[in-house]
Amino acid sequence: LDTASAARRASAAALTPAGMIDESCQTGPGACLRAHFDYDWLVRLPLALACLLFPRRRLLLLAHLVNVVGWADRMPAVWDYMCWCALMEAPFVLAAATSSSMAETARKFLPAMRAQLVVLYFSAAFWKLTSSWYDGHYSCSTVLMSELLSGLEPLFPPLATLSGLMLHAAPALVAGIEFAVPALLLLQPRHGVLLALVFHQTINLMPATYAGGFSIAMCARQIIFLPAAAAGASATLRRGVGFAPRAVGATALVAVTTGVMVAIHGSLDAHGGIFLALALFYFLSIAAPAGGGGGGASGAYGHLRLEEQPHAVAKMATFVALVAVPPAALPAATLPCCGLGVALLCLWAPRFPLRFALAHATDLTGAAAAAAAAYGFLGPVLGLQMMASSTMYGNVKNYGGSNHLLVPTGLLQTALAEQSSAAAAPAWLSDAFGGGLVRIDATNSSVLLSLAVGGAEMTDKLPLRARELLSSANASGRYFEFYAARNYYERSYDHDKTALHAAAAAAGATDSSDPAYVVPAYELRRSLALARRRGEPFSLEYTPLPPGLGTPTQWRAHAGEKVSLDEAADGLVSCVVGRAREACGAAELALLPPPPWLLTRVLLPYPIPLLDGAGDGIHCTT
């Protein structure tokens, strides 16, 4: 941490006469380095510019290796799409390191990255299959749809007549689009790119939740599905411009979209501008036939046109109807319908998954696809990853029982919640994932408050029209920025620059009447370590929850023995349990050391707010 109390600074100065080691250096070498040397500006940016001017294999290898190392250094305080980027950069590093030319690197890397991006898109869609996503009262889909409509209605007034219908259809509609993108990239890559661009452009149109970083990162990577454009950009532009009718249409579409973005946001930032420029390039590439002999031609980097399946759009629509609609229309049929949809997609795919796995069992493509699948699906199921996983906007209940319609979540936390199970497990495993769940009842710690409910609620930052639409659809509209609160902990300037955030939000997060919330024991230990490192006095009341309780209503109603902790800046003052105020034992959760350092580089849980009259759903969180 870069900020420390005066007492701790004085202590550090006494221990180090030169005063060179500050609080940031005590939390790890990466944080210490960033406190004194901003490698983003001083290393990564110069490398990126050098690669633009001199795209040589060794230089690109170095630049992408630095990117991967920088991502690992910042974990888990990174955005989820940054994990996607790092997963796709790692195969490039391996391909470049084991190749003798750019062409050889591309032939190894491009199939691996295509497989990864399809798997990652599928994983993001898969985590939308939760009961809370498909409940319009809680769903992020209704929040995001209301926000999009609030931006578009002033520009297209007739759209207001459809707003109610679109809000009610939002869960199935948005999930369907997210499933459609990877399905079409698999079956007909050119048209998959078009659909991906539409999907990401809708994100760019959000007045508040404008995730421009995600959109531009994925837009830049769509070129891997357009090999002819990648092999010769100038030739692609000449062919596209020469194909006049489609070129005019593509240019007009991008021009109109640019105008809409400027009307909604008041300007066009770098993310949006680069996205639209790339989109125009892709449109021109898709509009004109590939050069060099058509679809079967090959270049130094492989085939200039990827294999396409007949009737791809109809097949994609069938798959989407089977996996995205049943949870809304007939939840009991979700499992058989999803199974049928996946089976059909496997049959329609260019290569059956088993044949693909056997063909790539020992090469980079197989390893890259397996890594993407492990990250995209297994982390939340096991409870190894919550924030920075592919569960973005999915209303996922990560612990205390699953709300996913197909798979469990937080298996390790659930299995080790029972004391008998924790005692039988290896000590390191029970230390990392044991302890069950705790309800935070009250605290005045500025650290815990900034990470809790009030410090992260962004409901009132949504546009007024969006809140009106949510109210008309009986949606709660509650929106929590738990992700940003953790990502930008002690980085208030960056926090204030997030799309949803207003400057006063973080400063106002010191009200000790913050609603109660539930976290795993791991997260309480992690947060207490942050509070103690800041060196300020604080108090805390929390209640351990029995493993048998699994819903917010049960957690809120439970009347167990509270643990009361009072600490001064220089250490523990008192810790007592229950009304009898018996002294805490050495094994009391609040007195345990921080969780294992390596696990804190991966696992960062969200809290679950316990709000009055909120029911048992999971509110929208970003």
C-alpha cells in the first residue's frame, strides 16, 4: 500500500535510516516497484510504440512478455478482460520464443488464440445462466438495458414505445447475444466478427457503464478471424474501397454510430475512436472478396479465409434458442435444452470437440484452449476465483450455495465450512478456504467501509431515465461497484475516473450505518490485514454463520453470538464473544494472520449485501 499512517512511517524511518523502504515495499516487490517506477509509462508504452514502428518477432516477444508480467504483478486487482488478454498473450510469447520467423510464430499462435477467444466468449455467456440474471428484479441485464435505452431514447423517440418490452426480454436477449457471438465465430467467422462488433458497440453506447477498455481490447483481437485482412491491410483496404456499394454502406454505418456516440457521451474518446476505425477496416475487409484466389488461398500465415459451415446463421439461432430462452420460459427444462444445444453445436462445429482435443493434445492450440477453459469455467466452480473471472455481470452467487442453473460454485468454501471437514483436510487447505461465512454487522473502519455496501453502491449514479425505466419494470435497480472499489483501493484518482463513479462516492464511504453483508472468512481476514496496515483505530462486529444457512434471508435473520473487536493504531485493544463478553480464543477469525499470500494474488471475493426486503437474489455487481 502506498499510503501509511504517520506512526507507521515513523516506525519505518526508525528501522531504515535512509528512509527508503516505505509501506508499499512491505506488501510485495511489484507494489514497491510501482511506487517508485511507473513501468506502464516508462517501459510498456515505449515498447508498444517501438513494436508499432519495428514489428519484429523478438521485440514483440519482449513487449508481450512484459505485458504478461505486468498483469501477474497486478493480480487480482485487474479487470476481467485483462485476464482474457493475458491468457491470449501468453501463447504468443511461447510461439514467438519457439519460432524462427514471424510466419512460423503466426502459424502456431493464430489457431491457439482463435480457440481461446471462442472459449472465453462462451464462458462469459455460460455464467449468465443464473437464477438472478433471469429474474428481472435483480438482473444486470435490466440495469444495462435501461441504461442503453436512456441514451438512445432521446435520439430515437419511437424506441420509447418498445422500452418496456425490451426490459422484460433483456435477460434472454442479452444472454442470447453473448452465446451467439462465439457460436457464429465458430461456424462462420466473418459474420461472427460483425456480430461481435455490434455487441461491443452496444457497450460503448452505455451512458454510464461504458466499458471502453473491454470493447477495444476485444475489437483489436477480432482480426485473427480475418486472415486476409491480417496478411495485407493495404490490399484489404483497396479491395474494400473498390467494392463501392458495400464500402459506402459500411462507411455510412460507422459515421452514424460515431454521431450517436458523440450525442450520448458528449465527445469521442480514444477507446471509441479506435474501435470505430477498426470496425470500418473490418467492414471493408468483409465486404470485398479475399484476394489471392479466394477462400482456399493460403499465405505465409496460413489460410486467407477460415472454414465456414453451411446455414451457419440458422444453426447459431437454433443453438441460442436452446440455451438462452429456456431459463426464462421454462427453467425446469434448462438442463436438457442446454445439453441438446451443446450437442448440436458440437456436431455442427468445423471439428468435433473430441477430434479437436486429440489433434491438439500436444501442441500450443490444445494447451491454450485448455487454459482458457480452466480459467473461464473452473475458477468460480471451485471457489479459486471470483473477481477477475469470466462471471462479469452474471449475478453469480459465488459462495454459500450456487444460483447457477447448471453447476455449483464455491465448492472449496462449502466443503471446508464444516469444522470436521476442515480438521480432516490438509492444514494449508483449511487455512485458505475454511472458516465458513461471516456476517459483518457493523464497523467504523474506513477500509472495510470503502469495500462494503455503501462504499460501492452506484445506484444513484445511473441516468435518471434508466432509474425510471427500472422502476416501471419492477426492477430493484440496485447496482454495486464492488469490483472497482477493490481494483482501485487506495487509488482514489483512478477510482473517480471509472465510468460510474462520481468524485464524492469514495469520500462519503465512512458511514458506520452501512448495511450488513456476508463474506467468506478468507475475505474478512484479507480486509482486516488492509485495515491494520493502514494503522488507524477501528471497531468491528461480526457474526459467524452456520454452514447450513444458504440464503441472504437466512443470513440476515440469524441471531448468533457476535464477535466484537476494538483495535488501536498500534494493535489489539480487545476481542470478546457474545453477550457474556468472553475473551476471544487464539483461533478466533479476527485474530488469525492474513490468508496465504499466493491465494490473495488470485482470489478476491465480492460481499453479498443483506438489504431490507431484498429477497434472496443477487443484485447487479460490477
